[in-house]
Amino acid sequence: MPVTVSVTARRLTAAALTCAAITAAIAVPASAAEHRAPRSAVEISRVQYDSPGRDDRSNRSLNAEWVEVTNTTRRAVNLNGWMLSDRDGHTYTFHHYRLDGRSTVRVHTGIGRDARHDVYQDRRAYVWNNDSDTATLRNHHSRYVDSLSWGARRHH
């Protein structure tokens, strides 16, 4: 009789271990699906793609079209060589710019003098399409950092 009890005990133990393994296998993908990639330290926070008033290509109107880039961390980030582009390939490259922690810089389309919270692409034509476009930010290694889309053909 001790042999039968031993065999039964082994079978129960094996069944319990099998159930535990199946439960663990099911639980791992569920928790992995809930895990999200950490947010980037730098992101596109806002876009003013349709400058207020008439689109008359005046410098005032061009500078009313802008993209805001925000550093969400406490530490400053060197944006030298980072690129902001639209879907058509118009690209602005940051030169010698350091974005302080918890700060935002506004990238204007028109001509102006760069300052701490405002930089200028020095263009004489609009960049951001009013109906639909995507602003994409890439770091100095051309790696994707963030994007923001609007309009009918938007994607993220």
C-alpha cells in the first residue's frame, strides 16, 4: 500500500506543478502586454500648423506657425544635431541648442533671432500643411524620438 500512496502523491505533485507552469505561462504574456516603453525625455508637445489670419506668407504669419518641443525631465538635453521634419521632408536642424529641464522651445517657421525659448527655421514659405501632416523629431543619430500628426491622413 505504501507504493500506491507514493505513486498517487507523485502524480498529484506532478499535476500541481503542471498547473502552476500553465498558469505562469498564461500570466507572463498578460503582464508583458501591459508593459509600455518609457516615454521619451523630449517630445513634441504642441503644433500650431495653421497660423491665425490669412496665409499671406508674411514673416509675422510664418512665425505664427510653430512646433513646441518639450523636455519632460529635470536634466538639460543637448539638441545639437536633432532634426524636426514634416511629411514632405522639410527639415530643421538644431544647432548649438541646449533645452533645459522641464522646458519648452518653440520652433517657428519664419525668420527671427534665436533665443532661449524660441528658435527660427528662417524660411519664407509655410512648412506644416493645414489639412494633414506629421511633425517628426529625430535625435543626432537620426533615431526616432517622437511625432505628432493631425488631419485626415494622420498616423502615429
